[in-house]
Amino acid sequence: MAKIVRVQPEPGQESVWDYPRPPRVESTPERVVVRLGGAVIVDTVEALRVLETSHPPAYYLPRAAFPDGALVPAAGTSFCEYKGLARYLTIRTPDATAERSAWFYPTPSPGYEQLADYVSLYPAAMDSCTVDGETVTPQAGGFYGGWITSRVVGPFKGEPGTLGW
């Protein structure tokens, strides 16, 4: 395995290598806006961030912030050793469908109960996701749901060569 070279954060930035393992859940006052099918499907200042070593933050959005009918159950589950069993959702708008593009923890593991009424999504499956007006870059790799902004520095899990991290 190649040596991991941590990027030194500048003032106002965070290094994902300073995030804990197991992950931490924290509230954020940042304004999160998600667009799909040309429509704003979420606009909230009540998001949560899940911070885990080597990963950009995953933003979890209040289920109540999505329009009625936008979240449709999708096939499949996955298991996080920390947060528990995740179920998947398809996101639908009148003009677009993003299959299996979001997930949630119906009964989060102890310590992660805050996530019970929240949904996270893959930014790559949306038209755009912004945090305080900045467009998010999706975490590489397709499996992870991290949101990269100029506020965080890596290197990030999911990029080529990071499988063994």
C-alpha cells in the first residue's frame, strides 16, 4: 500500500484525516440545496454531517425537507459497522428519476440515533448539490456518498489506489 500523504489544511479548511473513526454525527447550519430534473428538491439549513476518517462529509437531509412522493423505496440494503442497516431510495421529480440514489437508516445503531429521520444521497446522481452556495464534487468510487467542497482536504477514500485504506 502506498504511503498516505495528508494534505495540510489551510485556514478555514478541515482535513478528513482529522475526522474520527468511528464516525461522528454533527449538526451543521450550512444551507444545503439539491436539484434534480431542473427542480429544487431540498433546501434546508437543518442537515447533519457524518464525519469519518479519510472520507469527505456525507450530508444527511431531513426526510421532511423532501417533497411528498419524491422518496420511493428501492431494492437492496447495505450494512455499516457503525450506523447499522441501510435501506435505499429512488428520488423522483416530475421530470427526472434517480434510481437507488439515496439511503437511510430506519433503525440506526446506538450512538447514531440522530440519523433516524434523515436521508443521504449520492451527489453524482443529482443535477447539483450545493453547500452554502458552493457546488459539491462527488466522492470518487461510486460506492461512497461524500460531498467534497473547498472546506475539506484529503486525500479521500474512493480515489484510485485507495481500496485498501
